[in-house]
Amino acid sequence: MKSSERRKLILDYLEKNHIGYTIDLAEELNVSPITIHRDFSAMASKGLLTIIRGGAVLNRGTSVLYSLNFRQNQFPLEKKRIAEYCANLVSDGMTVFIDCGSTAEKIAELLRSKRNVTFMTNSLDTAHILSSSENNTLIMTPGIFSEKLRGFAGQMTTDFMSRFNVDIIFLGAQGIDIGGGLSSPYHIDAETKRILIKHAKKIVVASDHSKFGKIFFETIAMLNEINLIVTDTGIQSDILKAIENHSANIIAV
């Protein structure tokens, strides 16, 4: 088993149990305790967990933002379906802003074949994906680079974007909740997203089901400010129905 696969299983275990002891996980995953200890150390360095005596606990606070490298490996099939739906919302000739995030990158990959589209992004990885897209224009925003976001955010980003109006923005969020709206654990990310929303004709939130029912440190927008939420069928039926009853436009693909 690859270390990335094993660490995903460890995270799933901690999501369910909150605390995991080295001996128990070693037996559960059929590996040595020293292997689990190394996994704990690697995951702790990314802010995913805190090591305690004999084990580790999951970091759940409202200020926790998992690294993009970690998020890229979560729910790949679900993100692919979300991206396919979102890509079909874009027509040739549009101006499109693509936010930072692993789902947004999937959308960018599918949009490369469009023609006469002006792409704007604050994501370093999305810019790389679109850099070889022919017959389109790519505009990269300035800003302060965040390793966790793998993109740029902050005052320079928002000042730059205040000059433009885009047809559609594909936005990500770490938390989506009826009462809490869209939220992020990272102030500079939330502030940047709030400004981006003001300059888009259509706001589409593209997020997998794991983001729902969670509230993080800073609110980005309430659900009634969003035109469409695109998620996957893994979303709990009661959450989906509650959002629909809240008059928010949501689709699960």
C-alpha cells in the first residue's frame, strides 16, 4: 500500500474516531507501529493532526485548512463529475474566473478545448493547466502567494479584480452550511472570495459533499448570494433537501 493511500485511511479513521492510537492503527492497517508513527509525523507537518502520547488526534478547528496537495487526492471521481457539469456551463466567448482548489483544477482541464474564452485565475496550478490552451486568453492575478491555497490572494488580488467583470466564476469553499453560508478557515482567502463574488454575473460554487454542514472561521457569503451550487451524489439527502428548501439552487451530479 502506498503511503498516500495509507494516510487517507488514517484520516478516515480519525474522522470517525477523532483519536487513533499507534498500536490500534498498526493492527488495523497491517503495518508496523514505526510506519504509523512516520505517517503521523508527516500528517502533523501538514496540520492535519496533532501527535499525542501513543497516538494522534484529528485537527478539527475552524482555522484548519488542509493543504491543496492533500485535497487533490480526495474524492477524484466525484470531483470529475462536478467538473464535467460545470464545464458545460461555459460557452465560447465567455470570460471565466477559476478560483483556487482541487475541483477548480478539474474544471480548468475540461475547459482547455474551448475557443475565444478569457480565463482569469488566482491559482498557480490552474494557470499552468490553461497556459497551453490555444485560441484563448489567460490572465493571472497578482497577490500574495499561499502555499496551502497554491495561489494568490489579498489586497493586490482584489484591487486588480475590481477592474473587471466576468460572466461566470467557479468558486470553492471549505465549509457550506445553511446558517453559516460559505466559509473559509483562512482570512485572506475569504476576503479575496468576497470581492470576486461582486464582479461576477453568475456565481457557481463547485464543492464535493464533504464540505457540507461545516462552518469555518470566516464567512464568505450566504447561500442566497450564490446562483448555483454543484456537488456530488454523496451529499446527505437531508442536507440536500434542507438547502433546496432554503431556496438555494443546488444540483448533485
